[in-house]
Amino acid sequence: MNTPDQRLRLPDEDEIKLSLIDDDANARKPVVERLWLAFREPLMRSLGQNHPLLTLEDHADMAYDAVAKYCGDFRSRKDWENKPIYMVMARIAINLGRDRYKKVSLRWTREVDTVAAEVAEVVANTKCGEAWHAADKSTRAKISQIIRDEAAKMKPRQRQVASAFTLNWHKELTAKEARDFIFEQTGELLSLDQYKRALAEVRSKLGAPILQLLKDEGYAP
Amino acid sequence: MPPDKDPNRDAAAIDALIAFNLAHSEAENLTDEEILEASINGPFSEEARKIILNYTPKTSASIERSPVHAEETEMAGMYREGSDETLDKKVKEEIERRRAELRERLRRKEKGDV
């Protein structure tokens, strides 16, 4: 079995790094293509898991930008020299995803404590809240991961609706406002029926792990 | 206080937990192992495959720096493109030192020392 250090490592990483600090900028250009071909799929997988609400097109942009950024900045980053290429690149891609997310949801990222307090208020004195707080940290982390994995597997329309639902959860948008929001974000205008069906799917798929927790903790039949 | 019996409040609580878990990013706290795990076993649909196979870059290799990394890459823009001739003496020396180090590492690898 591979050790973590060996997975996703190229046999010629040092040669690649040497090309990236070459005097000739032209020598660096083919490296972008080489690394994109080698790492585009794992980068997409990682972004899918860590940023499930962004679109696949966004993931592809961020994956490519991470490769380009790695190649562009390598000469100035002494601290990258001894690190596996993929690990640095994957962290760049995840950070780019976080930046992209900030653009659509300043409130979530800048006021995370405030939003957390609002969530706590809504779940207080509910069966759901009791079960959530009774669960240990690892159970909560596991549920959180299941929700994100499910979101990543959703169809594009359901993903759009999940994104609108999540980013505007605190605003309690009407169906029309939510559809307008999706239109602004994606240029696609969903019919009321399409929106309702997608929202029902989102709630059912993403709420399932929480309902399972309620059962496990004895709060539901 | 015992849990509220209003089913609407529970439905709202489930919504809140879904939204919070989706929006709350732990990305900065990820370990290398977690990143590798997601990179190998994370979701990858047929649609994602098509998108990357037909992907046309929207940016050039010297992309705009993101705010998150601005401080980390403070010096990057100074010598990202072009030849070493335009570089400051100190920077040039540093790059030459790194090249020598990498070449030495490659020589040792060829000899089978590492």
C-alpha cells in the first residue's frame, strides 16, 4: 500500500521544479499543461468534496488556476521546494474555492460567529437540536461530511437550489425570491414547479443524515 | 427545557443544520491525509470528466493573485515572467542557489544515493 507521501507524486517532481525556476520563461510553459493533465482529476475530486456548492465549471476553473498559480509563483516560494507538488496545488485550489465562495456569500464567511449563533437559536429546544448536541464531536463531523458528500453528488439543478437555500437560509426567501437569486447567479430561470421539486429533493437528501441521527439518539420513531 | 413538539420548528432546525454544515468550511484546517483522501475518493461524475476533457483555460499562466495568498506571494509578481537579467542581484543569487540544490538532488537521485 502507498504511504500518504507517495500517493499523487510524480516520478520527476524535481525535474519539474527545476524547469519552474528556469531562466527561460518558455521552459516553464509546458509544465502547466503537464501538471494540469496529471492532476486535473484529483483536483476536481478534492474541490467537489470541499466546495460542493460551487459548480463543476467553477471547480474546473479553480483547478486550472491552482496549476497556473503554482507554476507562476514557484520561483518565489522557497517553502514549496521540498513539498510534494500536488499537496501545495490542492491547498491553493481549496483556498481559491474559499475565495470564490466569499464572493457569493460574504455574510457566511465574514460573520460566521453571528450565523452560528442564529443557527443555535433556531435549533434550541427542538428534538433536532437536542440530538445534535447530544452527539459527540466525531459523530457531528461524520454527519457534516455525509451532507457535503451528498451535495457534491447532486444534479446541477439541485445543486443550484441547494446553493440558494444555503446562502439565503437566514433570509427566509420566498420561492420567487429564491428563483430570482438562482437566475442572478446562473442565468437560468427555474419554473416554480422545477424549483419546488428540486428543493424537496435537496431537503430529503441532505436532511436524511440528520433524521438518522434523530433516530439513533432516540428522538424519532 | 424539554424539546419543543412543534414539527415546524424541527423542520426549520433541520434546514438550519443543513445550511450550516454546507456553508461552514473547514478547508483551512484540513490535514494532508484528508486532502489526499478527498483527492482520490472524492466525487467525480461523468459530467465533471467531460468538463475537464474539453476545458479551455480562462486565465493565462500568470494569473491574478488571490487576496488570500497576497501576503504569501508578496514577491511573486516581481519576477514571474521574463529572464533573470531583470532580477535584483539578491533574488538572482537565491534562484541560482535553488537551482544548484535541485540539480544536486537530481544528480544524487541518478546515482541512486536517494
